Amino acid sequence: MNPILILTLVAVLSATTALAATPGVIVRTDIPFGNAANVRVQQDRAVTEVRFTPDPHGGPECLWFCFRVCRPDSGGGALGQVRLVLECPETMLGGGKPADFRPVFRPAGGDWERTGAPELIELPDGRRQAAWTLDAATPSLDFALAFPYGRDDVEQLVRQTGRYWHVDTIGVSQGGRPLLRLSNDYGRAKGNRPGLYLMTRQHSGEVSGSWVLDGVLRRFAELGDAAPLVWAVPFGNIDGVEQGDYGKDNFPYDVNRAWGNPPMRHETLVFQQDMRRWAQRCRPVAGFDFHSPGASESEGIYAFVHASEKLSDVAKRATEWAAAMGEALGPEFAAAKFTRSGDYASRWNTPRFGGFCQEDMKIPGVSFETPYGLIRKTVMTREIYREAGRRIADALVTKIKSMNQEADKK
């Protein structure tokens, strides 16, 4: 990650204005989850304009961005109006409909908020841009694709749920960062408590999946002993999260496409070992993975199920689990076509989380995709994401109860 982008300032001044009268502006990416490329700043007396493109950070896909516009001197005055121009949105994964982008911003000392709809700009050669003009009454302004989610948010989750969740390090990433796992119970050898294994951020920029999982875990904490045994990995690609990567299809292997035997990434090796440990300490029921789709998708949440003829029974059960989640999410959240095949074209024909669940663990594996900004006309907030998660958690508990009742009849 480029630690800091100190940009050429093009000052558009009247003949009577001296350069010293126009304070400089810099754009920084040395903030948590920082990402921006090809940044240029132009400043006149009324507006500071920042042009940028998401940085692919060496991968074939770009999408995530997060940066700070600020005065070089922390004691400088307010930024005033800032115009942020996203260039080349069509080069972002799913960026073909920038009218549906709703980034987030945060003034110094404030909280993240959503922007409104962008101003759409069409250039003479057919390229498009999207722009937002914001009033910053502070010396700095952060700007990101969607609400960030990092280790501080996990700490807040644990604290606000009364330490219901244990936090353990199950290994390290390829970059040497700790891989965390949350659990509400360690189970016991040959335990019979129904168990779920949950994951998110295998693609590090897919933050909406984190907020849905946050809601799932908060709801399970409310249920207490009525919840199943749950082990959850909040950051599948922690290196990418903290480096500000998007993380889909990154070389040499996307984390979600490295689930073979042997696994093609160290993180996946750690997760596979942990899942096998989990399966020995509970009655393993299913695995769920929380993702985000393309940047401008807004049709609703949907699910991918790993399809395989040789595993027709497990695949059928996975489809039933997905259908139950779609019903629970309801028309407010669920896409019209909710359950889909996960066997879409990829840069690598390599095993994914859902395939490992079904082929190796013999349990249903389902992945959820939650939009970054909009579900149809609903602007997504952190609480709305959590509400979707709560509905999923309740549906999981209901489904497990139904399974237990069917087993008792037999």
C-alpha cells in the first residue's frame, strides 16, 4: 500500500489572490483500509476537487476505495466544499451502473454517513464518471465505498454482547497477521450440540457481508443457550482487509478459491483445520459464508449454493437451507431470484468454501451476497444490515429445530 499520496495542487486563483491564501490539501491512504489511485487535486477559492480511481493493488479486479482528504497542518481550517470524482467506474467489478453507488463519508470527529445519489458525467468519448459534492466543516474528510468493518468493530461486538463471544487466534495469515475466530462454545469431543461454521471477508473489501454477520452474531448472543454452537471467522483475508485490497481473484490465489486438498493458501489451511476441529466437537449442521456482489448491484440479497450431481443429497439440503433464509429475509431484503448456482465462471477452477463444506465435510454450504449501497430503493445502513443478519439467525435456529423434530419422529 502506498503510505501516502501527496498530490500536486493545481491552484486556480484570481489575479489578486496569492498562493499563500489558498491552504494546501493532501489525500492520504495511510489510514485504516486505505485505497486510492491516480489521485489529483484541484483547488479554487470555493471548492476542492479530488479525482480518483480504486487501486487494484496488484489484482485483476478493483472495487474498494477508502481515503482521507485533509489539510497538511492538523490545525488548518475547514476544508469547505469537497467535490469527489470517481473516474473509470466501469473498470470496477459490477461498476456498470454508477447511479446506484452510495459511498460513505466521515468528517473529522464524526461518524460515517451515506452520500446521496451521484452526479453522473459522460465524457465525449463515452466514458462515465460519478461525482459527489460534500460540505466539510472540519480539516479532514474520509471517503469510502461503503461502511468499513475492522478489528475495532469486532471488539465492539464482543463488548456490546457482554463477552458472550470468545475470541481466539487459530493461526496467522500469509502476511503474519492473527486469524481470529469467534465462538459461543468450544463444544466437547463427540458433542451433539448442533453446530454452524460462519465466515466472511474472504474477499477483503466485501464489507456488507461483515455487517450482516455482525447482526447474525448479535442475535445469537441474545438467544444465549438457545443458539446453536457457532464458530465464526470475521476476516478470511485479514491481510487484504488491513491493506485496503478488494481481494477478489487476487494473485496467486483468491482465498475463496484455495479450498482444495492441499489448500493453496495458508489461511485456507488454517480454516480447514479449524473446521475439522469444530466438526469433532459438535453435530455439524452447515457452513455459511457472507460476501458482497458487484459494486452497483441493488436487486437484493441472494445466495449461492454449490451444485454437484455426485452430492445430490447434500446439494439438495443446501438448497433447502438457502430457501429458508430467503423466506426469512422476505421481500424487503431478498432478491427476486434468491437461490443461485455457485458454479459460475471464475479465473480458477479451484475449490471454494461451499465445495469444501459439501464434498469434504458432507454438510450444506451456502454463500450470501449483500449489496453495498442499495436494496432496490432502500439505502442500506449498518442497522439495516444487522436486521438482515438477525432474520438469518432466527431462520437458522428455526431450521435446526425443524431438523431436530424430524429426527425425533424417526
